[in-house]
Amino acid sequence: MVQDAFAQKKEHILQEISSSESDLSPKGSIDEPCIPIIELINSHPDMVTTSSCSGRVSVFIEGNKVRDGSHKSGGKGDGGKWLFVTHESSKVNGWIEKFKDMIEFKPEEECDLDSTVQYVLYKFEPLILHVKCRNFETAAKLFNIAMSCGFRESGVGSNNIVAMRINIKLDIPIGYKAPGDPQNVLRFFVSKRYITIIDQLSTRKFGENAIKLRELHNRIEVAFNPAKDQPSVPQPQTESKEARRERKRNAGLLRQKALLEAQEAANELHENAQL
């Protein structure tokens, strides 16, 4: 039997998921909070997860912003790098202590922030999940579930891939690296107290994120497995000719017995009335 294209793609993805090799994400593996919803989705014959992130806090230093004499936004491919990344809320508070020797806090200093400056960006990025579906009907159903759970930035892309996203993010510039600065020096134009505040905000957003993840999991489970929460109903069995003949014979005997008993009771009443 020849597998269809979707089944072949799904089999390949599941092999990659079960592999012990690191994936292409900065972490290199699936986030543990995402495992239940990934297993749920992948158990359905018409869906398979292609990428996921349970939510994270990151501090990113932009890369080179000048190329061929023109300025552009810096990215990872232009020398940008992660200063700090975590997918666990318990590791957010106090992260800055690991880098205190390379950070200069100068919130009151006037900064000449021209287009060549490489910003230090603090981000909270919420849950994101990409699911490839066999057909548009399945993709549309999954999209509607995500929207009903508050994942308002969701969408259906090419090849029936559903991106499920929610807008509870933070994206804040907190410092910069100017041309000519030493490699191990960063200038923060916010205070250490401000960092503590946005760390606390991010910790709360992790909590909101977890609630939404559970809600999405439960809605998908019910929508694609509606019989699971319903009481089981015995299915009618096909009756053979012999069983049907025997059932009717027994029913006839019971009717005859009931008629006979009724007649005897009537006769007894009549005799008593004549006494």
C-alpha cells in the first residue's frame, strides 16, 4: 500500500521528534510544557506538529547594522547573539547577576543613538505552535479552536499549516552597544530596578501562558475526540434468524401464560360472587 504525501511527511517529522539529536532551536530540544499538546495533536491522523515553543524570556544583542554603506536592522546572522535565554519562569529573576561585570548602568546619561547602534532587546515571547494538517477542513477547525481560546494572532498558511500565537509578549530595548565599544561591554539606559520590574512582569506572563496552553490542549482534545467525554452507549447487535425465532416464541408463551392467569382470576371472582 502506497502512503499518501501527508502520511509520509508526518512519519518523517515524528522520526525527527523521537531522535536523540538536537533540533535547530537555541535550546536544542522540545520544551517540556509542550509535550502533552504535541502528543495529543500527533495522535490524530490528520495533524502533525512542525515546530513549537512553550514561551521564553530572552535578552538579545543585535548584530552588525551596516552593510555596503547602508543601515539595516541587525539580526542573528549579522553577528547578533543571545545574551540570555530561558523557557523556565523560575530562572528569570536574577539573570542579570551573571553579566554584572560587563554591564554599565547609565540611565541618566544622554545617549547618541544613531542608526549604527546595536540595541540590547529584552523579550518575553509566548507560546507558539505550528501544525501541518492533511486538508483545509482540519486546518480551519484547528484555527477556529485557537481563536476561541484567545490566540488572536493565529493564522492558516500555505500547505494547511496552522500557526497558533497569542499576544502577551514584551519587546523592550534596555541597552545598546555602540561602534568601537569593547566586545565585553554593554551600556544599559535603564536602571537595575527597571530590570527587576520587567522580570516580574515576565514571570506573571509565564503563568498566563501556561493557563492558555492548558485551555488550548483541552479544547483540542474535546473537539477532535468528542466521544472521550461522553458516556458509552451499548451498540445494537445484529440478531440471527434463530435468535429472532426463539425470542418470538418465548414472547408468545409469556402472552399465553398471562392470558391464562387472567382467565383463572376472572373465573375465581365469578365463583366468589355467586356464594
